[in-house]
Amino acid sequence: MDTNKKNNVLKSLATLLLKSEQQIIAANKEDVAVCPKDDISLLDRLRVDENKVQSMIDAVNQTIELNDPEGKVLSSFSHENGMLVENKTVPFGNILIIYESRPDVTIEAAITAFKAGNKILLKGGKEAKKTNLVLVDLWKEALSINGLDKNYVTYLDLNRTETQELIANNNNVDLIIPRGGEGLINFVKQNTNIPIIISGRGNNFLYIDQESDFEMAIKIALNGKSRLSVCNALDKVLINKNTPDLSHKINQLINRFQEINIDVFTDEAVFNINSNTTKITDNAIFEEEFLAPKILLSLTDSDDDAIRSINKYSGGHSATIVTSNDATAKKFQTEVDCAAVYHNASTRFTDGGQFGFGAEIAISTQKLHFRGPIGLNELVTNKWFIYGSGQIR
């Protein structure tokens, strides 16, 4: 499929999304109606309103403007015997996306895989089924309008056992991308030999260095909790114990969190400064991704101590340092083992759109095949093309 054909499908899809906005929202209301009302994080991921539909349309339009990654020549070598040896990008083939509760994945992840030349199998969660089915119908209509096989995008309405059989038996799936919690990721890892790009958990850390603009640090920390259900949300704040006016600043930070109804958990050192918090009793909490109105504050002895803690406990997703010392920031960004490492900025920016390449299919927390937001250029692999005229070795 050439680039113009791909873009025409995407243009049709954007038009259909706008035209069908109320139908999408109505289906979503049916999904929301049976969702547990006490699961704030799940509801946030599940709910679709006019703004969410517009963000889907924006993602489609951004993807149209991006360069097609398929068929790019990575290297070229002219052999002494006259052969031309080229290494080019090619699609993976059939990509299976298994995801939970986020119907926008049906659009935003699939458009990325589609423009990279892949066929897409979508296995959405039952909690978003009605919304997903409406969105997949729009996909199929966009493909049909442009004279293409509707099966470029296929929705799999499977239960857990059927999904297990699918991924265990290969079934012409070339790549699996599980998007969800650790339970889903472990389920996929344990039941398949198909290559996986793991869109892992967050559990993101902020380290406030002793040489920092503390008001900036507070703004970055609060922004990290501006959405609770996303993988780039902030969970842990580490504060250098040598920070000037430490007690006042910690109390200030705790008060600001509590003003926005965030439950503040503290280690013993911070609790001794402010007992109007919840003292932790087990360091296992450092490994948790909260996805909830919770934050953990802890004191550290040094920059090295902060780096060690992050590398031990984080999900390898995002970490940030607030400091006015560029050398400290460079050390932190070099040594912290996360996909995205920030200096004086919020972890909430770890997102394909915010990184300048439109929609993303996932945020990878593994080192192969790629790391961080996975966009168009990461949804191709390579293949060698050799052109000869009868050469033998």
C-alpha cells in the first residue's frame, strides 16, 4: 500500500470519527454505566467525551502529516562483484494489540501500526466493548471507502481462554503489544513465544536535589498527579535531606498535595517532620504503581542514593530531577535506567504526541526492540534486498 492510499484511509477515518461523535459517546455511556463506580482510575481510562473524540481525530490528522517509515533505505553497499546490497525498513506484518479499558487505543494505537504498513488485530477489554465495536466499524468503513480489505483492522471478541489459545498457537501473529497492568503483561509473557513489546508499568519518580527551585519542584510534583490513571503519572518524590529549610519545604509540599485530595504516604524521616500523613510500614510500597490519589515522600542521603532507589524500585518508565546544578542533572539522566529521564520537567510529557510524532502505540519499558513511546518509526523492522545479475560465490 502506498503512502497516499494509507493517508486517504486515515482522512476517511477522521471524517467518520467527527460525523459519528454522538454515536461513540452513546456507546461509551453504556460501557460506563456498568463500570464499578468506586474505581476512579478505570473510569478515567474508560470514559469518552467530546474532548476525547477530538483527541482521536487530532491523532489521526497528526499521523497523516508524518513521513511513512516503510521502505526507507537504511544502508546501501555496492559489492565488488556488481551486486547492490540494500537494507530497507519493512512492516512487522500482523500486530496484535491486547489492551484494557481504553477505547482510544482502538484508534490511536491502530493508526500508528496501520501507517507503518501493518495489519492490526485488536483485543480490547470487555469493559469497553460497546465503544470499541463502534470504533472498529468506523475503521472498516474507512477501509471500504478506499477499496481496501476491511480485515486490515480486525477486532477479536475473545474471552481469556480463547486469547490464551490465540497467543499460544502463533496463528500468524508477528508481534504482540500488551497495554495494561502487570497482570495482563505477565499473562502474555507466560503464554506465548511470539515477540512482545512490553508497555510496562509506570511507578515514576521525582528527585528534588538540594540545589533546586523548590516552587518549581512543587509545580512539577502536582502536575505529576494531574491525571491518576495514566502510566506517566508520578508516584514517588525523593527529597535530598540536605535541602535548606527542609522542614518548611516538606510541609509546604505536603499541604499542596493534601489541598488537591492526594493521600500522602511518608517514610519515617518525613513522618517525623509532618505526622499529618500516613507512615509506611513496608518498603514494598516503593515498587507499587498507584494509579490512585496517592503519593509517597521519602528523604535521601545523596544524589547517588536517589539514583540507586529509582533503579531498584521504578518501572523503568520515567524519572525526573529538579536541580539548578547541570552537572548533577547530567549524572542523574545518564545513570537512571528509565526510558525517559527529565531535568526540571514533569513526567507527564512521556507521550508520543508530546515527543513530536503524533499518536503512539505504546510506551515500551524494555530495551529491545525500542524504548519509550513507540511510534511510526519503531513499528517497522528491516530486511535485506540484494540485486544481482547472475553472481555466484
